[in-house]
Amino acid sequence: MTPTKPSSDVATFVRQNWIILVAIVAGLISLVALGRTAVNRLQSENSSAEIHAASPTFSAERVYMVCGNVEGAPNDLTGCSVGLDGTFASFGNSVRPLTQPLVAPDSSAIAFAEPGGRIVVRSPDGNAIADLDVPGLSGPLDWGSDGLLVSDRSAVVVIDLDQSVVSGELTLERFDLPEGHEVLGVARFSPDGRLIAVGTKQDDLAADEVYRILVLNRETGAITSYGEQVVERDPTTFTGTFADPAFDTTGERLAWADGISGDLTVLDLETGASETLRLANPPHLITGVSWSPTGLIVVGVDARLRLVDPANAMAVTSPLPRNWSITASTPRWSGDGTQFVTTVQTPDTEALLDLVLVDLAQGSVRLLTNSSTPPAPISTFPGFPVWPSQG
């Protein structure tokens, strides 16, 4: 078929008005360039709906975490995922040690802390949603319905991610701790986002250090203190750890554990009543308090995993083999509360770590990775897994 030629009228119009047409095209290019630079390193130019897109979402068949690279280099950290079928995939971004990757509540995005004081938010296909400069802030620690929770030494801070993407500037809500208090570890939202729970240390006293759980009410600004432990300051003596507080999935109860007393505490936030369970004689290393959607609690005691049932007189079981050690990472649950994943060391892996899936309904334990056979994608790093199916 012979291509058709433009009519003489069109050709005449283009010939007579080419300067105007070039100017229009140049103007359109300039507008596109302005739209791309106005956000100042935030990679979304659209409304916040892009963060909460209905699809795609991160797969519930994969666990997302921080790993060594695919060749097993232990200090070359990257975002990665491990499938329930044992397959490994890398995100390729370089992540900062001891970061906690988080998946958005609707599983539409994942956030990592990267070197240089940045938080990056990525879509399931790897595209950048946001690239936030957060100098002086640590995190992300939790992801609620209205933002990312981060912290500095003396405050917890909520980043309004939607508004930050739209405006191109960080939009923050800061909650200062009482004078002399420092943030310890992870802070968490209640399920409705109204409360924030955080462990703290007060270190401005003459001879003592005081550890507390603080619950901050975002609506009223009220701060309530629980679980106070007073320890004589002695840098040469291990006094035990103060584990991160965690709300249950209803937001009605708060649990925390500490190696200073050796106790796990479950608090009813409405009535103020609490139950305690002696996990170990103090001082001890206690880590990773995590509620299941069905009301069970997983906690680490001296690198051994314990499963606690508050509805059954705080009964304790040990679902992992006795010679398996857990790391400091917090276990993550399936949506129905029958399974959880965490990172472990087995007798075969020496200093390397593996990801394990525990199925309480079937009574089974299955390694999703095998670091005894290189490559070892999880390497020596704790991993901090997140699971989009989590309830």
C-alpha cells in the first residue's frame, strides 16, 4: 500500500506557522520537565492514590526482608524476598544495617531505610513511589493508615506519606517524650492509629536508669507510663533487655517483656488490669514480642522462641527444635494466625541465618532457605521479615 501524502492545505499551514508550532512543543516539554522536578526527589507526580493503588500488591506467597546478595556476600545488604516455595529474589536497593522493612497496610508498597538518612518507598514492580530525606530520624518503625512511624533520640515522629508525596516536602507530626527519656527500639501504632506505644530509657538521674513503656494518645497528647523498671547504673553489668511493646490486633491489649524483671506483661488498656508471666530469672535477653491475629504471643527468651497463650492461663510452648536459636527479629504472622515466619540459626548453619515457616495447625516447621548450602542469601544479618498476609 502506498502511503498517503498530506494535503496541500496542511503542508501550507505547517510551512507558514512552523515557528509557532516549535514554540508550542517546547512549552509542552518544559511543562513535563517542571512536573518531574517539582517534587524534589519524590518520585510520584500524581496524587496520593498512587501509594494506595488497588493493584498490584505484594504477594502473600513471599516474605520480604533484608538479605545479603544472591552470591551470599554477608555484608552486601539488599532488599529481597523469599517465597514460600524457597525461591529468592532481590530488589537491588542497598539498605542500611538494622533497618526494618515495612509493607503498607494494603500491601501496595514497601519501605526501606537506605544509607544517608533516606527512606525509600517502592511499588511491587520496583518503581519508586517516594524517596524521602529524613536526616536524624530512624526507621521506618511501623506503618499505619495515615503514615510512617519513625523516631529520633527523644521523640516519635509520624510522616504523612501521602501529603509528603503530593507537596514534595516532608509533612511531620512530632511527639516529644518527657524530658530525659530516650527511645528504645521499635515504636508501634495501635490498629486504629490513635495510640503509639514505645519503650524508653530515662538516663538523666544521678545513679539510676529507669525503663518504661509509654503510650501516647495522638488525639489528646496524653502520655501514660507502664512497667517501670529502675536499674542502678553500672556499665560493666548486663541488666537485661527491654523488649518492644506490641498491641494485639483489636487494640484492646498491650504486651511487652523485659529481661530486667524476666516477665512478660499483658495489659488491658480499658480496665488497666494486667497479667504477668515469669519467662526467665533476670537478667536475660528477651526480644521480639509479637501478637497473632488469634491472640497468641511469640517472644524470644535467650535466643529461644516461646509461644504464650494468654487465654489459657498464659500457657507456654516451644514450637521450634530445642537446638535452634532465633534472632532479634520480630516473628510475622499469616492473616489467619495459624502460621508465622522468623529467622533462625540451626546447628548446620553456624553464624548464618535461615528463614523458617512455623505452621501451628499442622504442627510443622519448615526451613524456607538453607544457608548450609551456599549461597546464603540471609547471611549474618537478622533479617526482620515482613509478610503481606500478616493480620
